[in-house]
Amino acid sequence: MENIIQAVSDGVIITIVGMLVVFGFLTIMVIAMDITSGIVGYLNKKFPPKVVETTTTKKRPQTNEEEMVAVAIASILNLQRSGR
């Protein structure tokens, strides 16, 4: 009985220590992220990124509507003839 109590006690201590280690690491990580965010914000104000504007025109594909309709009709007729 003594061994079971000792094992449970050790397990609880290991669990608490592990949770404290994870909590400490997460706290340090959040603080580091806040500091990094502040530094990057300051640097963006001091050295703003250059914005390059590009003007492009979208080209519409040259499709012949009548040709597309003919292809659709031909494929429907082909399917009907093959019995599908």
C-alpha cells in the first residue's frame, strides 16, 4: 500500500512540475512575441516598406462563342449516339 501512495505522490509532483514548466515557457514566449511585435512596429514606422504599384490589364481570352456552342452540341450528340 505504501508503494502505491508513493507512486501516486511522485506522479502528482511530476505532473505539477511539468505543468509549471509549460506555463513558464508559454509566458516567456508571449512576452517575447510582444517585445518582437513592438520592435517590428517601431521599425515599420522608422523604415516604411516601399510600395510598388503595378498596372496590369486583364486580357480576356479570345473565344468564339459560336465555336464553343458547336463543340457543346457535338459532344452532346456524340454522347447520345454512343448510348450513354
